[in-house]
Amino acid sequence: MCSAPPKIPKKIEAKQKAKNLEEKRRKKRQEKRRKLEEKRRNNKEKEKKVATKEEQVAKETNFDFWGIIFVTLAAVMSGFRWSMTQILLQP
């Protein structure tokens, strides 16, 4: 004895269709959000790479106190050496 499946009232069937439709819409929204977040994340990663390069360049140009002292001292000593050479070569 096979019995036919029970009939679902039309109101319940309409509610299920609406629920299924809402579920599909929700999944589409989630997919759009996921893609948008992924796109933003990729853009942030690109920005981080650029920022990292800028930071590296900024760090490379730090002022070194002893470096400027040595360069200035070398310039002064060069001038002193030139002056001594001129004094020695005077007739």
C-alpha cells in the first residue's frame, strides 16, 4: 500500500518559496560582500607593499651625526692641505 505524499497547504508552500528566495538573495549578498572584502584586502596588500618601500627609503636617509662630522672634517683637512701646498710652492 503506497500512500501519496501529504499535500502541503498553499500558505505553507508560499512561505517556503519566499524563504528559499530570501535564502538565495542572502547567499548572493554574502558572495558580493566576500568579493568586495577580498578586493579591499588585495588593495590594502598593494598599499602595504608601497608603504613598506617608502619606509625603507625613509630609513635609508636617516641623519648620521658622526657621518656629517667626518665629511666636514675631511673638507677642512683638504682645504688645509691645499693651503700648505700653496705655501710650500711660493717662490
